Amino acid sequence: MTSPRLVPPSSLSAVRAIRHGRSTANLAFAEAERTGATGLPVSGVDRDVPLSRSGIDQARALGRWWSHLPPGHQPDLVVCSPYERAMRTWQEMARTADVVDVETVVDERLRDREMGVYELYTPAALRARSPEEADRRERVGEWHYRPPGGEAMTDVAVRVGQFLTDLDRAAQGRSVLIVAHDAIVIALRHVLGGIGAVAPGRLPPVPNASVSTWENRGGRLALTSWGDTRHLTRPTTPTKETPHR
């Protein structure tokens, strides 16, 4: 039996959500997974992790995507995560598209999922340093797993839901671009699925620099595209990648 969903009305004309460009941590995590390394591949704190060179290229491609949106379809409000990699993504987008007159705000509720004492741990590093915790993570599943001092995806969905409620009141009729993280985009999908939406068994992938779009259909926001990366396939002149600090 399929549970019914109650999708609340929305005054927003459209919501587009972008995951930031590829960060130095994304590269370091991928390399650790490839090699099986169990050390901590990234230093510092999560909110300060910067874009990589390829991430900057991706952000500039997003700027070109913005420039090619049809007249009247460009967002008129941008809301950004406070994390460095998200803010830099929007800065590079805006510079590339020569955006000068779009209202931009930063909202703390769009920060990435907090991993508490295991911040910036790869799965292999968690397994090597705390096998019992790694077992618990696998047992409860990623949607419900809450690391000590951190958040489950259920917690992220709560703050994203509060953000959307406030956004709908404060930006009635506007087209909004959100620049944030994969956890935020996934939480948006769940919250906008309505009351009764089933938690995902596995988290859907959200590629770096992808665009997911919800459009207002009959007074409700409907998902019309997910994780779109077609703008990244257009020819560009790449910059040289540098290792993480």
C-alpha cells in the first residue's frame, strides 16, 4: 500500500538548488577511497574547506548556465550556505555571469550536515578508529545515523523545513536559487515531497555543481529535474588541479 502525501501549497514560482563545485575535501575523500587509506585526508574544519581548481571551473560553468537561462527564468533571489565552498561557488557563478543586481543572502540553516566528533572522517577512517561506531552507522542507515555531537539527515530535514516555511513567507512569488550541499538538496527533496513522504532507503546522489529544480505547478512546487549536470559537458579551458593544503 502506498502512503498518501499531502503537499503543502507554495507561493514561490521556482526553487533551484545547486550543490557547490568540487572541493579539495571531495578530491581527498575520493583519493582515500581509491587507495584504501585510513588516515584523515583533510585538516581544518568543514566550513572552511575551499573549492578545488576543478570546482572553480565547475562554478564558472554554472555561471554560463545562468547566462543561458531564458529571459524571465533567472532567479531573482539567491540564498547561500555560509560555508566557504558554497559561497565561493556563487561568487564564481556571479562573476562569470556578470550578475550585479540579484539579492543575495546567507542563511545558517543551509550549512552542510554536521558530523560532530567525526567531522571530515572518511568511512575508512571511521572504520579504522571506531569500528563499533562504523557498525552502528551501517546498522541504522545514513538517513537516521546521528554521529556523536552531530546530525542525522532527519535533523537536517527539520532545519531545511523551517527554512522553506520562512522562505515562502518572505519571498512570495519569487524564483529562488539555493547554493549549498548535497545534504541540503536531499533534505529539500524530502521536505518538498510533502507530509507523508517516505524517508529514502539510500541517499540519492547529488553530483557536484549539479542543479535540481522545483517549479510551481498549480500552487505547489513539483520536482522537474534532479542532479542535472549537462552544463558541465560544454567545452571549457580547465585550470591545473592542486593538492589539498
